[in-house]
Amino acid sequence: MTDVRARLAHVDARLAYEIDVTAAAQAVESGAAVLVDTRRRQSWEHGHIAGALHLPTTEIDAKIDDLPRDRTLIVYGWGPGCNGSTATARVLLGAGLDVRELLGGYEYWVRNGFPVEADGVVTRHAPDPLVTAEP
């Protein structure tokens, strides 16, 4: 027989820790959170979430003291198949920072039509009807 309580606890923990792109955009807009891109420099330069901080996994130790401690840090990587943000989140949580992980990463931010930046230019892609909540 399955342990329903353990499964519920797991789901509750995920809901408390992970955040979807819509809720993340609202948290950033309200000033409660800041987005943190954990990808390498080449990926960042290809495009990143507008307004995000860049904290590649290889630079955590050098930059951890520069991170804001008065807001939630929402870490992200490329997408659902990337766990770089999970590794970064573990280090930041261990250092006492308030961290959540962005579900879907950069890929789902773009697919939902939220602002991205490349070469100093902020743009928005048309939302993908398969992932947006448009009626």
C-alpha cells in the first residue's frame, strides 16, 4: 500500500519551493523577488530574462555575497531538462538565502511571451498557445 501522507508532503514541498513563470513574473513586478540566471555566459548572451541577474554555477562562490538578501531569488536554467538551477538553489539555500526554482526555466518564460533580453534589446515572443492560459 502506498503512503499517501508521504506523497502529499512531497507535493506540498514542491508547491512551496517551485514557482511557475506567471507567479514569478508577478513576484518580480511587485519587487518581492529577483530572477537569477544560472546558465553559462554563452547561454546568457544568447538571451536571458529581462532584468535577471547572471550567476553561472561556476561563479557562485565569487558572487554569492553580492546577491540581494531582502528578496526571494528565483533561479532558472534552460528548461525542464536542465538541473543547473537546482544545483545553484541548493548552494544558495545552504547559505541562508530565500530561493525558489522557476518551473520550465528560460524556455517556458519565452514560450509564455514574457520579456527577454539579448544584446541590450528587450523583446517578447508571441505566447505559445499550448502553454498559456489564454481562453
